[in-house]
Amino acid sequence: KHHRSQVMLALMVSSEGLPVGYDLFAGNTWEGHTLEAAIEALGKRVALNKVTVVADAGMLSRDNRTMLRDKGLPFILGYRMKSAPAEVKAEILDPEGSLPWDGHGTDGTTEQ
């Protein structure tokens, strides 16, 4: 309801879906601006070397992708396939193109 106060909730869960943390943001905050703050807060509570960021299309921005790469965090971000160019769709749907991110094995562990 527009006449009620709203908040943005960033919920962090384990691979089993159990909550491990959350952050609250003002309801008028664009969700793409919450990702880095939520990751930094989570990093103060748990080791980020075992984290894969999974986020919806609202988090998909060049700045967020760069930030995740700079922090060395593997990630999965939602993508709106309907509006994607044909060459992007072909690359995403190519089963040979689904390779582990540099430095990470298929099981999610960091290769030494």
C-alpha cells in the first residue's frame, strides 16, 4: 500500500535456505544500490570465501557485476531473456558456454 511505510529487505541464506543475516534499507531505495552494503555487512559476520551471490534482475548492473568481480565473489544474477539480443540469448543458452568462473571449480570450490 502506498500510504504505508515500506522497507527493502536484503535476506542472506545458506545453501540450505536457512537465514544467516539480513539488512533493512529505506523503501525508496533502488535495490541495485543495496547489494554492496549487504555484502559488506555479511562479510563482517561470516567468511565470504564460501559465498556465491544469487540475485534477481534488479541487481543486474555493470557496477554490481564489477564490484562482485573485484571482490572475487562468484555470482548468479537473473537476466530478462525476453529483451536480450539474439547473440546474448545464444551465448547464455549454449550448453558449451556454461563454464566455471575463472578460479572456481564446478563444485564451487576455489582451485589452488
